[in-house]
Amino acid sequence: MRKICQLISQHMGVLVLAAAVLALVFPDVLQQIPTKVINYLLGVVMFGMGLALNLQDFKIVFSRPKDVIIGCLAQFTIMPLLALGLSRLFSLDEALALGVVLVGCCPGGTASNVITYLAKGDLALSVGMTGVSTLLAPVMTPLLTWALAGKSVDVDVAGMLLSILWVVILPIVVGLIVKGFWPKFTEKAIDYLPAVSTIAIAMIVAIVIGASASKLLAGGMIIILVVILHNLCGLSLGYLIGRLLGLSEPKKRAISIEVGMQNSGLASSLATLHFAAYPLATIPGAIFSVWHNISGAAVAYLYTNINDRIWLRNSHRSGKENG
């Protein structure tokens, strides 16, 4: 069973992509599933995050606050502003623009920690950034969405705050409590959590895409392009900021991945809950969930195979010059 779970978690990108394709091929089946199920599935993912987190992970906030502050500032400025800029550049309609902005205003995704590990980035910084940005999300996500999209769409800031508390923060807290009271159960469950989260994310993607399959097929290429650019620009600018600030290579990689990979499931959930009048607003989050798992695997390969060679070569040259 553990081997099966490892295979599922290792091939997250493939499974999420398969779920998206199946949703496009058999939308009628998936349209029978109530969209409110998305919130429960996201709660399962966040509960798993709570079980996997350790209070030790938050020590980085106090031992290296500068790194975490830099990362979170980048998270909540780069992606929201990119979302707004791309929406205007491609003249997206109101609903799709709202969906893109929602993705941009969400905290980092849980998959970013796995990708940072594979990319030989600063894993402690990645986990710390994910945790802190998630804790800030109940305030930052509604306020940023209101600031960037509130002029054209009625944004219920208080309602979104409460939704994030219930769907994200509460399951994480419950996970931490369960871990504290039943450590033996947690130790056994931890091997299966990535697979459960992968299946939950794949189901979220399938439900969201199934609900709007016909509209996505009719004019989906533009939004797919915008989502890809949003993610790639986030990854690139996150790395560039680390470079401009003279951070170490592992820190640059962690910030790059944290900034570029969003909790897109939360974006789809918020769109479903609060913007029912704009059904297409759920689509960018679903597409982002598919794409950032693919790009994340590619970025991990890029950093560990190409970037490492350049980094080592430059370090070798620098050593020679100093010698």
C-alpha cells in the first residue's frame, strides 16, 4: 500500500493532468457532484498539511525573520500584480480576470515544499514561507482581491476571511492538535498523506473543469496561456529578487518556487463560494493546479541539472581568482 501511495504522490502532475482531461471528456458525470465538495476536499489537503507540519518548522520565523519577510513580501506582491497586469494585457473578461487575480492573491501551495526539496532549495525556508503565508491568507487574500478586483466585482472581504479560516486554518489547527495528542497515529498516517492530498487536488481540478468544460473548450487557449505566463513569471521574478538581494542559491530557489506555486485549490474554492455569479472564475485555479505541478517538476530538473553546473562553475572560478 505504501508503494502505491508513493507512486501516486510521485506522479502528481500526471494524475492532475489526467483528471483535467477526463473532466473535459466526461463533463456530464462530474457535473453531478455538488461544487461544495471542493471545500471538503481542500479541507482534507489542509488537514494533511497540519499533520505534516511541526512547530519546529516555524522556528525559522524567529531565527531567520529577514528571509521569511522577503519571501512573503514577494509572495503577496509579485503574483497579485502579475495577475492584474496579465488580465489587462490579454483583455480577459470579468470572470476570468477575477479568477486569475484570486490565484495571484492566494498563499503558497503545499506542493512547493516537495518541489523545493527536489530542486535542492532551502527546505526550511520553503516550509516557513508556506506556513506564514497561509496564516496571513485570511487577511491578505480578501484584502488584495478587493484592492485589485473590487472596482469591477463585489468582493465580500469578511465572507472570504471567514471561508479561509474554516476551509484552511481550522483543518491545519485540527491537524496540529491530532499530531500533538496522537503522535503514533500521525507517524503511521504520514506515509499516506501525500497520496491522499494528490487525489483530493485531482478531484478538485476535475470538478471545477467538469462544471465549465464547454466554455473552457470554446475559448480556453487564452486563459491557459495567461495561467502559464503567470506561473513562469512568478518563478522567474522570485529567483531574480533573491539574486538582486544577494541570497544564497538554495534560498533563491526556495523563494522562486514559493512565489510561483500558489494554493490554486483555495482560489477555486473561494470562487465557488463567493462568486457564483461568475462561474468561469473557478477555471484559472483549476488550470493553475494542473500546470504548476508540470512546471514545478521541470523547474526542479532545471535547478538541479543546469543551474547546479553553472553555480559550481562560477564558484570554482571565484575560488581561483581569490586564490
